[in-house]
Amino acid sequence: MSSDGRTLTTPVDWTSCEDKPQLQAHEAAHIITLVLTRKRHCFVSTNAVCDDLRDGLVSTTLSKPVGDRGITDTVTHSTITPFNGSHLDRPGYLPHGYTQTDTVIAPGNRSDPPYVRARTPAWTTTYQRNLDKGGQAGYVSISETVGETSITAGTPVVVNGHSARFQEHARGSRSVTWPDSGYTVTVEVGDSLMSQGEFLHIARQLSKSSLRAAEPR
């Protein structure tokens, strides 16, 4: 949910046989219901193999802020608790060539579709290097989950006075995780050109989105 409470966004996946899904909201005085609509290409036969999976973000804008209205899934009628965008951390520093993307690369490579909505409010913001420019790719993802989770795996480090854990993962990615003011924050990097010092510098330069925007350098 955006910081002004009017825009709702979710990650989605779809195949080459479909249009990109659309998120729609139906508003009432005390409730908002959301539905994700999918449309298959009319020229695709029912026997076609649709294995070219794609992913991205879709949004819908409300006529007024969510406020104290509940949000539910139109199909399952389950309650949706959004992550409040005013609490998102933004990088105060990113290496040259990095830009924000709607591809979601979450810690531990949990970004692989199909997406499953988490019961605990959480959000991942992803930045990629040389996106669509033919250069060597790399990514930085910043994930935040409501609630402070104690992490015991990994090497102890300190991030802005918080006890954190640094880990190296398969495929060369690295992450650092720490609890901060009611949230659990994870910064993950998949970039063979980035030193550990620069990676930790990114984590230590985070700031709330309400304070300042990202300043790529």
C-alpha cells in the first residue's frame, strides 16, 4: 500500500499465452475487495504449451485512502493485510547503473513464481544493474517484514547499531538481516562485481522513504 493509502500493488506472474493480469478494486464504505483478472490470448489454442513464465507488479488506485476499511480477496474472501509503504526503506547509496525494477528478487530466491501471498505484511523492492542495456547484470533487493525475527544463522555483523547476520548463499548471492523498530530487514545482493564492503555500505545507508529517496551514484 502506498504511503498515501490510495494505491495497492502486488507481484503477479503470467505466461506468454496471457495478457499481463490486471488488479481491480471494488470499494464500499467499510470494505475493499480485490480481484486479479486474467485474459488468455484469443489466438492461442487450448492445447498450447504456455511455459514462458513472466513476472512483474500490478497496481490499482482507489478513489480515497484505505483508512480503516478492511481489504479482502474477492475469490477466497480471505483478509489481506497490506504492507504500509510509508515504512519502506530506501537505499541512500547504490552503485552506478542500478535502477528500480518491478521484478521481485526476494531473499533466498523466493521470487520464483507462482507467488503465494504472505500472511505477515512484507515487501521487497528490487534494483538491477544495466537493466535492458546488455551489460553484466546484478541485483540488490531490500525486503522488510512486519515483526522482529531473531536470526541465528550466519556471521555476526553490526548495521547501524543493530546486531545483524551476514550469509552467503547458493549462486553467489549474499544477504544481511537484522531487526529494526518492529521490522525485520534483509538486504540481498547478487553481483559478482560488488565487494563485501560496498554491499555492507548499501545496508548501512538505508533510510525511510519518507525521509529521502534513493540517490544512485
